Amino acid sequence: MKYLRWALAYLLSVAAALLLGVVLGSSSWLEVLVRLSFWFVVPVGAAAFGVVVALIMYWVVRKLNAPVGGATALMLGLAGGVAFWAMDAGVWLTSSVELRGHDVPVRHAMTFLEFEAHRFSGSLLRIKTHTREMGHTATVVAFAIKAIAATVVTGVVVWGLCALDTYCGRCGRYRQRHASIARDLPSDPVASGAIVASLRALVAARSYGPLAHLLVTLPPLDDASTHKLKIRENVCGTCRSGAIDVSLSRRTEKGWKANSDFSISSDSGPGEAPGIAVDT
């Protein structure tokens, strides 16, 4: 049953992305915005389109509790690229041309494939007040850059959003965000090293409760803090299993800067979460 739910979530995500592409293509000014590029090679409109598609996909897979891994993110990213191309279908369905003094829908004047062949035969490039005509190759390259941007952005964003919410493989659902706290890590290398060693030992021993207790009892942040532990706990609403993720940041002149080399994560068994009180 859960695999059927996952398949439904992926299909709905792809269908929603394609529908968005067709709808945007049916609006001339929205289509212009989505196809906007800076200096011909910076597809800002396509990137923004990818973000919107990814948010829609994330909402669908999150509601239906479908996991998103690397292969799934690649598939959804490709769907984002196809959805960008689907804007052409919106243009073909809703635009019209003048023939013998009458407005005739493009879909009645030519097939979609004929419309695409005509569209890719050439286009106009507008740079400030200047307009240049691009040939077939330049038009295809420009479209490919935008489609690739939409693909990459869609896949990366939907994968990143789903990675923020840990997945309970036992129940086949996303864990709910339960608590997020910050604690001070001493600047003294010996003291901080001892704390980190204790944390890693508890993770290795799968001692979820003592790990949460140690994190909670660390001193809170203050104005003198130079190193910050960001602690996040997600809890499965069905089996009450939890996941704790700890990241480290250090204070700089421009604010807190994350240490990408530091990461501590631990999963609990059923009934062991939450380990951190919401009002901690």
C-alpha cells in the first residue's frame, strides 16, 4: 500500500509541475518572466521556475509521506525540466495568429510539432534597446540552458527540503519537527573536545535518551559565546521514534558561520522520543 502511495505522490508531483508549465505558458507576461535571462547565459527566470516547482513537489510528497532520495530527486528534477518545456504547450493552446483578416488559434493552424519546429527555427534576443535575431542553433542552446537550469534547481531544492525532515522507514512517514534549541560549546579546546567525544560515544552506543539529556544540560548561548551547537529533534507521530541532528557554528564578524566538517546525528527506537522538551 505504501508503494502505491509513493507512486501516487510522484505522479501527482509530475502532473502538477506540467500543469504549472502549461498555465504559465498561457500567460504572455508570465512566460516572458520565466524565460528571462541575464547576459543570455544566466537563466534567472528558469531558476525561479525550478524553485516554485520544487516547492509544489515538496508539498505533495510531504503530504503523502513519499521519501525522496537521490534517484527520486533526479526524476523530479527531470520533470521540472519537462515542465519548463510544457510552457510551449500553453503558448500553442492559447495563442492565435491572423490569417486573412481573422484571428485563428495556433492549435488550429498547425500541429504542436510544427509549432515547435517554427519556434526553434529562430528567435529574437533583446539587449537593452538593441534586438538581435538568433538562428536555430543559438535558439536551441538558449532553451537548453534554461531547461537544464530548471531541472537542476528543481531536483536540488526538492531534495534539500526533504532532507531537512528525517524519514521514519519503520512507519513510512516523515517525522514531525519537534524542537530546535541552541547551546554554547566552550571555546577551550580541551573542554569542547571532551564534550564532543562524549556526544559521539553516546551516538555510537545508540543511547538516545542520555544524548538528549547531555545536549539539553549544556549551557545556553550568551553574548560571550563563540561556538554554537544547533540541535534539532524530529519525532515520528506514529511510533514515537526520534532523530537528533547537531550542527556546529562559530561566531565571526559577520555573524555565525557553519562548520561543514562537524555533524552528529542519532536515531532512536520506538517510544524513545521526544528527548528534548519543547520549552527547553
